Amino acid sequence: MSVTPRARRQLVRRLRDSPEPSIRWRTRVRVLGESRERPGIRSLEREVRRSDLVDRLLTRARQRFVEGSHGGVYRYWQGIHWALAALADIGYPDGDPSLRPVLARALDMWSEPSYDRTVRTTAASIRTVRSGVPLLNGRYRRCASQQGNALLYASRLGAGAAPAGHLAELLGRWQWDDGGWNCSRSPTAHVSSFMETLTPMRGLAAYAAVSGSESARATAVRAAEIFLERRLFRRRKDGRVMRPRFLELHYPLYWHYDVLGGLKGMAEVGRIGDPRCREALDWLEERELPGGGWPADARFYRVSDSYKFGAEYVDWGAPSRVAANDWVTTDALFVLAAAGRTAG
């Protein structure tokens, strides 16, 4: 570890006293393990709800929200789908009545009847499938990260048992034989995708936590093997790093993947103690800055008030190699706490 126990305590105190209520929430609940049922945490969640960050996320997303418009739901990264995914990660209170219209619209989109329809297809005709979920060579070809993110925010924001349960059932149906998911329509694709597996795994773990569903938990644990078999970032066949970008730190991930995101998923699924996480945990500890905290190496968005593809309404922190990013840092501390590697 690159910092002393005293420096770590100072870091946690700074985060716990942050002017940003979401950082305080992530520190107290995710890092220090305080219960969300405590009056002080419930009060803090109400503060999160009233914060400038949440106002910026929701006000602009709602302005773009048009009943019946898929673009207003999913457009990168300004649709309500992405705003809801952010709220689920930063301590927004569950069961907020004012959130129900946009939450219901997003869940309606990801649960529409076409997702229940299987289209058995061939390699020659799969690219002509426009409605329903293609089934090719015994594998569903579906961008399950979409339903995975939706299940995650449905579970954490209190959307109700019925829509969340339907999403969990769909993900279970589409799971590949190796444990993950993949939207590739290539007939030669036979291995699940890290990007399409991370959010379904996390969503199923979140749903299992609030519903007690053993089948959802089992599906999530099975999905974890996709990452564990590869030590979260290495190819099975030769041990090489799968993609250089996996060894960068980001926040938010949206539907992308990096090692910290993988470790975060392992902690949520209860597999962070698996020995195959050890190398990734060592790497994360080595990335800590000398003064404490972790940077954001890169980001998957640009900040803009205009409605642009790939733009965000919120600046989650500029990339840096020397300055800590509080969002990345609270994620890293959560992972290390879950793994029993924190000091002080």
C-alpha cells in the first residue's frame, strides 16, 4: 500500500466531510458500511435529492424526455436511462414519488413485448431481425447491458417488484452457457462480452439483495465467472492484458468496463474474496496516489449543455494522473473495504 493508516484515515475524513452530499453518502454507506435505514443516512439521502448535482442531472434529462420517445430515454449520455443509472450510484433515496414517471417510462422501454419474443435465425438472416431477440447457434444476441443497468436502478430506486422481476427473468433467459451475455450477431461469437456482462451481473445482485431472489443471485454468481476466469483483465489463452483501456480508471462507466468496475461488481456479488481477484486488487492498491486517493485516467463523456451524442450534463472530474477523483476514490475504497484491505 502506498499510504499510511493515518493518511488513509485523513482521506476518509475528508471524503466524509465533503461539500458534495453524494460523496458523503458513498463514504458513509459504501466505504464505512453504515445502514441506509439509519435516520442520519436517510436525512443525507434527502440532501442528495436536493443537491445541485441531482438537479442538473434530472432537470435537463426531463427536458429531453418526451412521452413515447426512445431517444429521450437512451441517447448517450443525456437520456433519462443514464440519469437514473447515476442516481442509483450516488445515494438518491428509494421510492421517491417525483421520480416515478421517468422511471416507469424507462422500465417500460426495456420491458416492452418485443423482448419476450425469441426469433430463431440463421447466420444469413440475423442482420435482418428488427424486432424480437435473435437466437443464433443456441445463444441469444442481446445488448443485456441495457436491461442490466435498468434492473440496477429499478432495484435501488424502488421501482417495485413486478418490473424488476421481469427484467431479471429476461436476463436469466438470455444468459449464455459460459455465464455472461453478448450482443454480437456474428455466427462465430461464442464467448460472452465483459461490457455486456458487467451491468447485468450487478443488476441481478442488486435485485437479489432487495427481493431475496435465489435464482437472481445464482445467475449473478454464475456471471462472475466470466471475469474471475480471466482475473478481471487477462486473456485465458495466453495471460495477456485483454485491452489497455481496462487498466485505466474511469467514472462513470456507463456500459463500459475497467478493472475497478469489475472489482466493484465482484464486491456486490460477494466474490471479492475469490483468490482470482488478488492480482486486480494488487494493481488497484498500486495505483493509489502518494497523498491518498485515486485519479480518473480518462473519461467516456464530454460535458455539454447542448443535446449531443456522447455528452453529459455533469462534470464528474477531469482526467488526471496526479489529482485524486472523489468518485473513483470512493469506488476504490469500497472495493478495498469489501476485500478487507483497508487500513485505519
